Amino acid sequence: MRHDLRLERFGVRLVPLADRHAGALFRLVDDEMWANMGSLVPKSEADMRSWVATAHATEARWAFAVIGDDGQVRGSTSFYDWEDKVRRVEIGYTFYGRQWWGGTTNPACKLLMFEQAFEVWDAHRVALRADSRNERSIGAIRRLGAVPEGVLRHHRIGSDGEPADTAYFSVLPDEWPAVRSGLLARLEP
């Protein structure tokens, strides 16, 4: 879905994902970093443009390009599966270029997104998930302070075409203050 939501602070800007970001996003991707994502590895800029088009075509998905203070595209992330009646949303479709792994980019983005979900949308649940084989992503989700909920077996088809298990995590409103404090501590100079 197309949207006009913009989030900015802590050295990052989350801007609506656009076709113009496809080239920079494609240059961040390699087979290893895309392993265990939910779609095939983009092999060309055209493939990445198709990935962006799919994001726009997906109802209840707010897809963002992540831009650093220097104007450089660092990656992409999304809100998706917003369920208004239950007031729940998921955060995912997240990837960053390797040079931003382990730094402040992910905590900054997640803090902005959690703030939007809990403090603006009044969400009752924010979930995150990862392929159960993706130890790097699971570690990053755990460092955010999200609570592990379990693994859904053969929940989807992985990027390798095989059935894949999905590890689920969430943050609830009463957990949000501690998660917020932990993320702010990671972002302090």
C-alpha cells in the first residue's frame, strides 16, 4: 500500500519506499545476507523494483526505505498485517546493508516503529518473526527486548523453496516501557 508516513530520529529517516530506492537497495543484497528471507534473492535491479511493487500492492503494509543522515539508503523495513479490530501489527521485511549490521540502525528504526505502534496507533501487540534458521535476525530481535512466543513449524516456504519454520516474538503494551528504555540505552552516545 502506498502511504505518506515518515519517521525520523536517532540518525535515520524512514520514508515511504519508492521505486527510486530499488537500485540502492539492490546494491546492498547478496545471497548470504538474503538467505532465509521470505522471498527469492533479487538478482537484478528489476527484481528489486518488483519487490518494491509487491510491497506497494500489499494491503496493510507500510513499507519504508531506511535513509541515514548522510542520505545513503541503508535498507528497508515495514509495518504489515495491521489488524484494527485487535490493534495488532507486525514489523518485518527488514534488511540492511552489511556495513550497518550490529550498529545503531536497527535499534533506531525499531524504536521509531514501536513508538508509532504503541504511542500513536495504540497497538495492543507488536510482533516480529524470522525464519528459525536465521540466527542473526533472531539474535537482533532478542536484543530489542521482544519476548519469544514459539516456533510455527512449516509455516511458510523459505527462499530456498523448502518448507520453513517461523520463530515468533512480540512486545505488549506493558512490556513497551522496558523495551523503550533498552533501545534508548543502545542509542545513547
